[in-house]
Amino acid sequence: MKLGTWILGVAVACLSLGIGYVYVSSDTELYADINRRVISAVDRDQSPTPIKFISTLEAYSLFQTKKAIFLDARPEREFQYMHIPGARSAFYSEVKKNKMVRAIDRNQLLVVYCASSKCPMAELLANALHELQFKKVYVYAGGMQEWTGSKYPTQRFQFPQNM
């Protein structure tokens, strides 16, 4: 079977599993990424709180329409360095005691993200939010890597001028 035919078959299989898109930069990365996403999709289907993934375009659409609150799962230092404009810092391991997160309406659409598709913090944050009874949680798996690669706007922490 030709590689192009195989890739098309895998892309169709991924879409039918609800995985979304597949980012490819090399054959080795392709195989690893497909395996990770397929295993993740199977695990989600067996989970009592399935995680829903969205693409970069879907995340950007929600960003533009302001229909979602974006939560950055990375540590505060990384959030301050660069984040999606308007996003809130919600480091995944501290979310259950984060007063800002606890004040959000449980029916609010939330998009969680971290550094890249190789970063597990967004999925960990999504699971913690499900445990806190949030009903509309989406994981933007591409994270800051794909966001900045798409040349979408970013924001950095601004120090006060009087320091």
C-alpha cells in the first residue's frame, strides 16, 4: 500500500473516532501521534467523563466570538510569559482550590490548553474540572505551540511602569 493511501485511511479513521486533525512533520512523528490519539480516543470512550478535543480553528473561532473562557493549565510563570489573550491561569494541580475557577458558572463553555499536544496538563485540568461538575469542557490539545504557529494573538504579562 502506498504511504499516501495509508495516510488518507488513517485520517478517515481518526475523523470517525472524533479525534479531529493530525499534525504531521515526519513519518515517525505521524505514527506516534496517531497511536497516541487513537489510544486517547478509546480511553475517553470508556471514561465516565469523556474529554472533548477541539482543533486550532475551533479554538480560534471560540476565541473570536468570546463564547468560551480559556483556561491555561500551565504553571503561573509560563502563563505570565505568554498566553492566549483573555485566558485565565488555572494550573491543573491547584484548580480545586482556585477561587477564580470555583466562581465560574458550571454551564459556561471552557477551553483548556497547555504548551503543546505533548503536554498532558490540559487533559488533567479537564478531568479536574469535570470532577468539579463543569459540564462544557473542551481541550485544545495544540496548545500554545499551535496557537503561536498559526500566528494568532498572544498576550504577555505587563509589569507596572512604576516598578
